[in-house]
Amino acid sequence: MNIKFNKLSKVDLREAWASESSDFTPWLSKEENINELGNTIGLDLTFENSEYNVGPYRADIICKDQVSDDIVLIENQLERTNHKHLGQILTYASGTKAKTIVWIASEFTDEHRATLDWLNNHTSESFNFFGIEIELLKIGESDIAPNFKLVSKPNDWSKDGSSYKPYNSQSSNSDRQIACKDYWQHTASMIKENKSFLKAQKPRAQHWYNVAVGKQGFKIAGTVKTKANTIGAEIYISDNKQAFKDLESQKREIEAELGLELSWEYLEGKKASRIAIYREDANLYDESRWNEYAEWHISTFERLHKVFSSRIKNLSFNILKEAA
């Protein structure tokens, strides 16, 4: 075979984006580019705002994590990292109450990469810091292509030390939280091993685990109730009673398509609603059954996503905007 090779080369970022605020931020704000950044860090992002006022300052980009509904702060820098921008990301994170902070730069110094690693290791696990290097590449005289390089990310292991074992029904609240996190980590590993299409949150020490369903304000959630020995899976609707009613009007078709009878929970007096299915006789402290529980969760997540995703996306604009 006569194969012709060419040289891969880097292009100066300023050739594409002369200004961070006027050129790079608008480019990154576009849906396809936010999606690519989300793929790099493993989050399903929705753009919310750019040049967002934080007191006398302005944060570059604000997004939301579709799975958790947490605020995601993105700070851009078309140059080598410096202390000024490090201070800015901490100021903006505080002002926006962001749970995930993404710092993008042309190059990270060892000191700033180490600082993000330190923050990931010494802050609450609800906070996540990412360092991303942006580069432009081309082959020969081809068009230039942007590339996101992940140089710092949260530690996937528990920030408060190794898990406490064995688990048992007399465990303290702290021990139960650790058992929950370990189970969700087990589930996340099986999602990855099964090459499932599901986009799920980073496992945390809580009794629920969120999976994206494709629309902000809606999510699939797995639950575990250690006292009741019950696990569940649900469509969780954050703040939209009319959307719940619209879906409930399709109850017969939905349950027939799922082949399951669901619990339709309007939750009177609360902003949220849920559409759930539960499985009893599920003892979280029996690790020998975790594969069984995780397989049930994953299978049920996938069935709920298949049946509800398009219906949720097709809800009318007025319904989605109506307050509870």
C-alpha cells in the first residue's frame, strides 16, 4: 500500500481567537462546543449565560450539569495559567455557588495543576475542579481543529478516606452514606463495563444517583432505602406540576410500553413530583447481591430513558415554562 503521511502541527490560539471575551467565549458558548467540552470532562452541560456579573466582575461562562442541576463555572484563558485567573475562579465559584469549576488555558504550570489537584483532594466531594488545555491542530494545510486536553480532574476515590466495612443494618448515618457511595460506584462501573448509553453523575455518598434524561429540570434517579430494604428508579421532575400531569395523561400508553406498573406521585405541597418503580427485599448491606441490584437499576434506567426521553423533550414550551 502506498500511504502518504503528513505532519501534525499546532496553530497559535490567537490566529483563531484574537480576544478571550469577544471571540473565544462566544465560540465556546455554542452548543456543539459546550457538548464537546462536556464530553471531555464527562458531564452533560447546558449553556446558561456568558459574561455573567459577579459583583464588579464577570464570569466567562455559566452552565448547568443536566444530571445534577448543579452550576458549572467555566473560566477561559488563552495563555499560560497565572495567579490572577486562579483567584478569579475561586471568586466566581463563590459568587455563583458553582459546584463544578472548569479552568481552560493554553498551558497549565505545574504549580497551578497541583493547586487544582489539592482542591480536589481537600474540599468536599460536592465540589469538582477541572483543568483543561485548549490547543489548535492541523495536518498539512488542512482546516484547524480545536482539541481539549484534560490535565487535572477530581479524584474518583472518596475524599474522606477508604470505605468503612463491614456494612450492617446497625450502621451509623456516616457508614450508611459510605455504603451508598460504594454501591453507586459499583453501579457506575457496571454502566461503563456494559457500554451503556446512560450519562450518570459521579457517585456520591447519598441515597440517590442521577442519570440524564435529556431535559433540564428532569432526571432519572436511582434510590436506595436502607431501613426499608428497598431500591427504586424514578423520573424526577424538579419544579413543574403541569409537566407531571401531562405525562400522567399518557399513563396507560407509558405503562404498556414499559411493561411495568408505575407509582405516580404528585407530591402535594411540594415543588417536585416523581414517577417511580420500587423493588423490595433489597438489603444494601449484602454486598453479594450488589451485581443483582445494579443490573436491576441499569436495566430500569435504560427502559425509563427509552420511554420517557422523547416524551419529555416533546412537552410544549408553555408547559415547560409554567411554574408549579
